Amino acid sequence: MQPSARMIPAVMIQRGRALTPGPDGPVLLKDDVGRPADVLDLADRLIAEHGRLYVIDLDGIDRDSPQLDYLQEMSRDGELWVDAGVRTADQAIDILVAGASRAVLSSSALDAPEEVGRAWALSQDIVVELDASEAAPGGLLAHWGLSPEGAAQRVRSLGPSEIVFRFPSEGPLWEAFSRVAAGGPTWAAGPVHPNDLARVVSARGAGGIFSYGTGPESGALPATVDRSRARDDEN
């Protein structure tokens, strides 16, 4: 059991804008008067409320160009975990130097688990995401071809103990999550909400990572979210 398990918010950023998952792709988060939410103000508030913020840097993931200036500012007032599409050990260090408390290395971005070991040799401020969001035969991780628990064992043998298990959009994989969590601290991510905390605890998880702004369960205000799809040419 993890008596101190907790839920922490996740926010996407792209070109200095805050976004959240929508039915057809990321959508803009807006403030109470309909303006695009200020990324830095939002980060300050969420860190003050939750003690930690999980940032998904879409420019880093999609363009190999992480928003280091924004990450530096966002990290000033609290703990930041950052997934910026890191593909190499050196890129992980860039994210940490920018101010992240933890750099997230995802199985969807790394060619093989061995890159985790190379990053760990440079810094122990590493968290590994096992991305099960893409369907694969036999419940294997699509990119690595390993079961979630097999991938977790391999990752932990290379150094990192903390793992984020990202579920497919169809729903949580609690049985697989429990097997991964049996080997060390594991966070549930994907279609997870704060009211899933009891389920996370019963599966021996460290906590959950929920997408801020996706509904009332997240503590967000749905009316402030622009449901039109965010476009690169939007201001």
C-alpha cells in the first residue's frame, strides 16, 4: 500500500500555450474571461495546489525543440516533471538543466531500454514512462515489444525505480498496473482522474497523473476550455 499516494495534474504546452486533451486532439485552455490561459500563472497555481506539475512539451515531442525558456520559468516555484520527447541521455540532461526536477523518458520515444541506462549514468533524476497507449498484440508495449511488467523489470535493472504507466484511451489497465507497481513506485497516467486515487492505492501505486482541464473530476472548469481544435497558427 502507498498511504501517501496522491494525484498530480498534467498540462500540455505548445508554443507558449497551455493545452489539454480533446476528442480530436489538444485543445486550448482558457481563463475565466475567455482568453488563452497564461502558462506561467497556471503552472504557479497548480504547483501551489498540488506540490508538483507534470508537463508534456509538445514542441519537444513533435519537433525535437523543447520550450526550455518556459520550463525554466515554470520550475521556479516547485517540482516539475517534464516529458519533452527525450530520445537520448544528453537531451535528458538539457531538460534537467532547464529546471525540471525529473526528466521523463518514454518507451514511445526511446529505441530500446538501454538508453535509460545511459541517461541514468549521467543523472538519477530520471522517471521512465511505459507507454501502453498504442495497442499491440498480446498487451505488449508497441515500441519495445515487451510486456509492461517485463519492461518495468528491465528499466529498474538499469537504475530508475520510478515509473509512469500510461494507459490506452480505452481505459486503465489496473491488473497490469498492479504488477508493475509491485516492483517499485508506479504512477498511473492517461484516462485517470482524481477520484481514482483509492483504486491507485489498492493497486499499490504511488499515485496518478490526471490531465488538467478535461472535466469536473480534475478540479478544472470545463467552461474555460476551448473545444475547437488548437492549431499551430492560432495566437
